[in-house]
Amino acid sequence: MKIISSEIQAKEVLKNYTDIVLVPTMGNLHDGHISLVNKAKEIGKTIVSSIFINPLQFGVNEDFDSYPRTLENDLIQLESAGSHFVFHPSKEILEGIKNRKAPPLSKKMCGKTRPEHFDGVVTIVGKLFEVIKPQFAVFGLKDYQQFLIIKNLASLSDFETEIIGSDIVRENDGLAMSSRNNLLTSDNRLLAPEIYKRLCWIKENISNKSNEILIKDSIDFFKKKGLVPEYLKICDPDTLEDLNHFSGRALIAIAIKLGAVRLIDNILLD
Ligand code: AMP
């Protein structure tokens, strides 16, 4: 596995590859990230993973400084997963970067509390696409709103990258794997599986209760545990507009803070 550490080097080393699958990450890798590399291996020949903690997608009071940095261990995992290259640029990648605006979809759900987050995401991912020129890029469906926004980005005429969504990988107790799970207190770690359990409860009841009741009961459920979801939605998987009734397709999505740690999760009914 070769490590590429600058834009110039990336353009030189990768210029003759036409079958690249890109797996963008911010490092602190877990099995969720590795599943993206495995997915990439199914669809293309040359796997380029990237590790860059992008300051543009963190708000001023968010956890950029405390975001876990575990490069050495990340590289070991990527190598054994079969990544051929790792693009690990320094922050010079941001110099002269083309600032991009995420589409209106970015104002919903996570965009309500993280208003500039998705602009930062499309700016860096646009840059990665420009530099790496991947044929495919794999994104986790755990960040479902991000997946939709990146699909929108890739549809712009600047790019010829096809976006592939990859299923959510969970701990044995159902908690969606996340780099932030390690930051949970032990009490909150015990509470965290309730998030996915509740999404499953909504899924099980979606045909026999109204969406309004499902949301209300679930918010009451979390309140009894001392938690208030930032959002809990049953919405259209393409537009993220709230759905009043279930008619076959829906995204059940939540963001919730456990102490200082913000977690997101979802179930896609398709
Ligand atoms: P991050 O390093 O958190 O920016 O995530 C990099 C990529 O890994 C994104 O496409 C995420 O959606 C994906 N990802 C993170 N956690 C999971 C998970 N538990 N299952 C599947 N994909 C994930």
C-alpha cells in the first residue's frame, strides 16, 4: 500500500489509473469504514482510501480538536483490508480550494444544527474528486443525508464519479459504529443501543400507527431516559420531506446527543 501525501503527488501517481474507487474517511477507522473498502473491492480494481480530518465541516463549537487521530492504526487496517493507496494530505490541500455550496437538502435534518457542515463536506469531497478522479466513490448509508448530498455533487457536470452507498455496520448490541462511540461515558455507552432499538420499534409499527404517533411516542420514550433527540424523522428518502403516512418507502432518521457526544442513525425502508 502506497501513501500519498500531497495533491501533486496524487496527480502524478494516479494519472494512469482509470478504474479508481475512492473511499473517503476522516480516520479513526472501525469495521464500518473497512466495510466500505470491502465494497470498493467488489466494484473496482484500484482502491484509494483517503484520511483527512476536514476542518471545514466542523462548526466553531464542535469537536475538531478532540476528534480522534489514530493514523498508525488506520494505515495497518487499510493495508490489511486491501487498499492500494492512501491519500493523506496535509492541510495545504485547503489552500485555494474551490468553496462549494451544498444543495437545499443540506438545510434539513443535520443542517438545522450544523448549518455549514455540508458546505464543508462538498468542498472537500469536490476537491478529492478533482485530485483523484475516481470512477466510483463509496459512502456509508449511516450518514444518509451526506450520501444524498454527495450524489447531488457527483451529478454536476464537473465530475464523472458514480456514488455507491454501503450498508450501516453495527456493534453486536445494535449501536451503529462510529468514531465518536469511544467518547461515550460508560453509562451512555449502555444507553446508546436504545437508539437503534427505537428505530426498529418504529419500523415494526409503521404500518399500524400514524407517523405522528410513532414520533411522539418515541420522543416521550427518549425523554423518560433523560434524552431529547435533535431530530427524529420519518421522511421521504429522496427529498427528506416529512411523511404523514407510510406507503412503501421511508427513511427513519435520528440525531441525538448523549452527553457531549452527538450520534446519528437511520433505517431505510425501500
Ligand atoms: P467518517 O470517517 O466518519 O467521515 O466516515 C467515513 C465514511 O465511513 C462515511 O462514508 C461514513 O458514512 C462511513 N461510515 C461511518 N460509520 C459507518 C458505519 N457504522 N457503517 C457504514 N459506514 C460507515
